[in-house]
Amino acid sequence: MAIFRNLLRKQSWQADDHAGSAVLSADEIHDAIESAESLDSELAEVWLEPDSEYTQAQSLLSKRQLVDRIFRIGRRGAFANTGAVDQLDYALAQNEPYTISKLHCELELRPTGVLVRDLGSRYGTKVNDLRLGERFSGKQSIALTKGRHCLVLGPRGSRFRFVIEVK
């Protein structure tokens, strides 16, 4: 994904520079791919693991390494009518009453760790002992460095729990 984003970014820069002439040469495509690969290789190693039986039952993988720069978590089925299913990297099933938002939170890989961001969810996102969200702490994100961290989606007592490990 990062490769394509870099190519699109480069193409839009060129379009601005050349008044509509947005054709990339083979060398420019090669440079964009190399740039994306070196950028991704500088990101921290981050793992996400379900930390409750309920959350584990919703995934075929017990633990996964995050490979894309942005990893979004939300409620399954939320985008069935809009065609935007690809917005979620981890889709959670939940029946009413909903406590997980359609786009609940995202994890953004960084060179020194991961940034956890609440995406305006109704019940917030708890990271370690801090509840993120405008209705709670007013803080929307928190940067995590090396170590194991607790991630809970939704209200107090939620079954949607994960461990984030930054290596």
C-alpha cells in the first residue's frame, strides 16, 4: 500500500509542476518503490494479539504482526452498503447494542513505536490506563514505545481486548 501511496503522491506533485502532465517514467516508479520500501523498513516491529476469549474467537490468527503503516479496527458489516469494506484491517462482529464504532481506532506504525488513535468512537478506546476520546480525556491519541500495552475498545468491562507489543 505504501508503494502505491508514494506513487500517487509523486504523480500529484508532478501534475502540479507540469500543469497536468502527470506521466511517471520507469525510473521515477523505481525510485518511489525504493523509497517506500526503505520507509517501511524503518518502522517499529508491532504485534497485535487478542486478549480475551471473545476477541480470539473472531480471528483465525491468534497474533499478527502489523505490516501496513495504518491499521484500522472497527465493527464488521459497517460498510456493506457503501462499498468501503477495505477501510478496516480488523473487523469485529457485534450485535446491538453497539459499543464498537464502525471505524473505532487506528494504529499508525512509526520508527519508534506505534501511535494509537481513537477515531471519534462513542465509547472511547482505552490504552493501558488512559481512555482516549473526546468525551473522556479529550486526548485522541497516544504514542507507545517498546513493551507490552493493553488496548480495550468500548466501555469499561468491554470484551474487545488486545495486547499491543512493540519490539
